[in-house]
Amino acid sequence: MVKKRILQILIILCILAPLVVLAILWGKNGDTYTADGYYFDTYVSVTVYSLKDSRCLNECMEICEKYDKSLGRFNLGEMTALNQQGYESTYVSSDTYYLFERALEFCDETKGAVDITVAPLLDLWGFTHNKAGTPTATQKPSDLEIRQALKKVNYKKIKLYDGNKIKITESGVQTDLGFIAKGFVADKLKEYLVGKGVKSAIISLGGNVVVIGSKPDGSDYNIGIKDPDNPESIIESISVSDKSVVTSGTYERYVEYDGVKYHHILNTNTGYPVKTDLKSVTVISDSSLEGDALSTICLILGEEKSKDILEKYNAQAIFY
């Protein structure tokens, strides 16, 4: 006798790629396929409902691997090459060029509150990991070190040229796409799956969630928002269909020096973590790239000052 729900685990081991697990759940909503892996320093999962061909789940993980390599600062991809070129122009892919265009758009919008050249500060505080996977700092930076790093934080030192060429115009300036990269990849995964005829799916890249369509039964997806004071619990659940939901917070990514925690969202004027009474911001939007950027921007600017930019991008936000 065949049971009503059958769980089959298919394990696919790819050379030069992380282990990807495909789970097939059979139930009243048809076949459910899930692929997961670890990319962009976070857990990634893609769950697709009523899928005819599970091979596209493998493609999703390959897409993640591709962008993890090209966009990571220490992964010997395009970002590594660009940051090492100095004053010389660097040819990049259309995707990377587009990301820089959008990143600089948000830098201009916020007058540098978010800055694509914040990398020296992130490294100084130890919020990034080098090629060997160890933090780039082990102690709290001094005021002098912060002032010196701030001299290299200026998005206007990045120039874009026709023909997919990017130039860093000052020595020591380093770029980091962390505030929009995961959103961009989430959008790419959605674009790929929709192109394959997928009508219902959930894409999750850490705090970036994208849902395609609605549940197979026609109802909305329920996306839980973590309680900033107790990340193991859900503080609120929102119902969405065909939307992106991105959360940025001060509670998950931080360093601790001498018993004091310092969160990773930095003030590009002072070089220190932003002083705010906000613990998290969740943005609901059509574009995950935009939601990724806006969630960081809203946390930096605060609720009142975020209203105009949220309206411009037709997005909504929940502030805690």
C-alpha cells in the first residue's frame, strides 16, 4: 500500500560544488521539490510546487554558485579583480555592471548613507572574512584607524564607462555589493524559475525571501518575521503572493569586543555602527534587489526619513 505522503531524499553530489539535497514530498498539493546549499555566507533554499522537471533545482544552485564566486570580494571572481586593478579600468559582465549601476543609484539617493565603498570599514571592524574564512579583524578598531579608513569611503570614486567598464579612481578604495547582492540573486532565481513555467515557489537567501505566485491552493504565503529580541521566535507573520520580503536587523550580524556588541550597519560619516532605536526593518516589494537595499537604508535613516524613498520604489516597510 502506498502511504498518502511519501518522502524521498535524492542526494546529488557535484564536483566543485556544495552538497545539494533535493527532497520530494507527495501530498494533496502534488510534488514539492526543495534544493538547498550554502552561498553568500548564508543558508539558501528553493522550494518549488507542482514541478514537472526537478533538474531546474540543480540549475538554481548552480546560479547561486556562479554569483557567489563572481560577486564575493575574496572569491577570486570579478569583484576581486576589480578591487585589485586600482586605477585601471576593468571589464565586467553585464550583471556586475548592472549591479554597480543600481548600487550607485542608491548611494546617490541617500547621499552616501549607503556606500558601495564601505569595504575598508567592514574589514576594519571584522565584519568580513578573508579567503581563508577567518575574520578580517580580531579587536575593536581605534579612532585613528577608523578615521583613516573613512578617507577611502566615497562612492564617487567609482566610475562607470560604456562597454561594461568600471574604474576605481583612488588607490585603497574597495567595493562591496553586500547591501544588494543577495536581492539581485533572488530576483535572478525567480526569473529563471518563471521562465521554466514555475507558478508557485519560495526562494530564501537568509533574510531575503521571494515568493512566486501563491500557494498551490490559491492562498497567500505566510512569511514569518523574527523577533529581534529572541531570533528563535516569530514576532509577526505577513501574508504575501508574488512578492519579495527582506529583513535587515542589528541583532544577527555583529562583532563583540570586550563584552560589547557592535552591529554591522555602519554610519559612513562616523565609521561606527549606526545609532538607532530600530532593531529590524522588513521591506515588502516587487524587486528583491530593491527590497534588499531599502531594508538597509530604512534602518539607517529611520522610519520618518524613509517614507519618500519607500514611496518612490512602491515598497512597504515594517519597523521594529
